Amino acid sequence: MSAPLASFNVKLIPNVPHPIDSDFGVKITLASVDPERMSEGSYACLRMLKDDFDEEFDEDFDSDDEEQENDDEEEEDAEEDEEEEDEDVEDDEDQEIHDEEDEDDDEEGEYVVCTLTDKQFQQSLDLFVSADKETVFLVATGEAPIYVSGYYVDTFGDDYSDEDEDDEDDSEDEYDLTPDEDEILEEGDFDIEDLEDDENVQEKIKELIAEDEKKSNKRSIADVEAEEAEAEEAEEEPKLTKKQKKAAAAAAKKEADEKAAAAKKQAEEKAAAAKKEVKFNKELEGPSKPKVTTKTLAGGVVVEDRTVGKGPAAKSGSKVGVRYIGKLKNGSIFDKNTSGKPFNFNLGKGEVIKGWDIGVVGMAVGGERRIVIPAPFAYGKKKLPGIPANSELTFDVKLVSLK
């Protein structure tokens, strides 16, 4: 088949036939559907319809010839009764019409190519529609359009390619692999005239065999001599006694132990230096900060006091002003108030989410607290910009005013 000429792509709307009547052949390689158009249990079926219009034309032409023959027969049999002739002609015409209808039924065909479902969105195909008398229709049935892909091919180039292959076969048959007489002379030092006698040919063959054996013997002798030389070198190496071997092993063990001890000492020195550096840094930093306390309040709200404030503590009914940073569980920030006017609200009045009314209670001015609020005491199943539904929220809160 010739190389592809261009791509073939068509969208088949359900129950709308699409004809393929190109002057070139079409190779169909894939049928697919849009997954978003396929609901559970839905399907789309690709069908192919064939209809040969040229053959119908030929059949009409043949039926005209048959009618002409019947007319000739009527003239020759003019002596017969006219009524019987008319009945015979009508019977023949009816039979021809029935035959044509039967042939049309055979020529027209509907074929199911593939069926795509909500679980199989595409199917590889290997269909070829030639540019001949046939007119082929592609039809999609079902609940979604079908996308058919492939490419056009030039079917007229096949004849020329066959001729070229025949020429190549002929040329291969005519090619003679037998060497010329001159080529034989170049490879040897003998004259072709000296080998005209059978005995001379046999003698020359023996000479060639003897030369090959001589060369192979030379190579094998060289290999043997090399092996003998290696063996002699091995024998010349001094052999160690058991005492010498034992002393060498002890020396090797001693050297390995010394290296291991040196490596251990170096590691201990590094560890001591690192410990000393940590101690020095702690002395520079001064006394350590108090340990963060964590509490679990009503509804599973968790609070951690990072810095304890001074003065009276906030309680239900207090008006507080805060700075805060709001984060999701993955650490991404969705809201914050770190500059400008603080966020003010009345504690315990339902002006904020429940987690804040619970978590801010007990803070004093200057205090910093982390409040971890489960989804039911935050926004629950509501989805807000930057906050997915059922999200656990974390707030770092600093109390800046209390009334």
C-alpha cells in the first residue's frame, strides 16, 4: 500500500450517515467517543453501510439488452398468439425486477464495526475503503457522537510498485555470482593453464591443504610457547613458607586495627567538639523559654499558649481586638490580619465561628495562642473561597486589646 497522503478525521452525529466517496482510498485506524458525553450504561455503535451504484447501472443496461432480445423473439414468433406473447414478456420483466431486487439486497450491507461504552472510550481499527465502485457510509447510533480517525492513501500507485518488484526479481535472476577467470588468477600464484589436467588439479588441492595445515601448526606452536613462558615465570616467583605467610597475615591485621582505631578516635574528637559547640550556643542564648502547654477544650478545639499575656483574661462578653493568621491543615494561608486595624468582635456572641468563641477565652493582652479548630466548629460542610468543605483550620492569634 502507498504512503499516507493526508489525515482523515470525521465526527459522526448519531443517525446521520456520512459518505466516503473520495478519489483516494481511506485507511481507518481509530474510533473514539468523548468520555464526558458517556453516562453510566450508555453506548455508541459505529456501523458501515455499503451500496454499489455502478453495478446497479450495469444491471439496468443488461435488462435493456434482455428486453431487446425479447422484442426480436416477438418478431420472429409473430405467428404465435399475441396475447400469449404479452403474458410471456410481462412474466419475464417481473422476473427481471425480482432478480434485480435480490441482487440489490445482496450488494447492500450493514456491518457493525465496533461498540463503545462508558467503560471503553476508544477502539483501534484496521479498515481500508478503496476508491472504486463502492460507496461506503459511516453511521453512528446510540447516545453520543463518534470520532473516526485515519488517513488517505493513493491506491493508483500499487500497479507501478508491482512492476518495479518484477523488474527487481528479473534483475536478481540475471545477476551471475560466478567469479571471472581473471578474479581466480588474482587470488593464486598458479596459472589456470597448468590445471587443465585432473591430476594437476588434485595435486594443487593437496598443496593448498598442506599449506593451511602448516600455518595452523605454526599458530598452535606459538600458543604453546607462550603458555610455557608464563609457567616458567610463575615458577621463578619465590614461594613463602607457612611461617612467612603467618607473619604477613599478622602484619596486615595489625595495620587494619591501627586504621580502625585512628578512625574511631577521629570520630570521638568530632563528637566532643560538636557537643562543646552546642553547650556554648546555649550559654549565649540564655535561659530556655518555658515549654509550650497544650489543652483540648470543648468540641475538640486544641489551644497552645506560645506567649502568656499580662492583665485580666478575656471571657464571654468581652470585646477583644486580635491579629491572626489562618492556615489549612496543609499549611497554606487562606486569611490573615497582621497590619492595619485589628479585628474586633464580642467574644461568645456568635459573631465568629464557634472555635474562636471557645479558643480565645482565657487570653490576656500580649498573649499569643495557636488554636486548632475541627471542621464542625469551623465552617463544616460549607465550601468557601480558599477553604474546602470539611476543613480543619489553624489560627495563630495575638490578643492586642481587651474591653
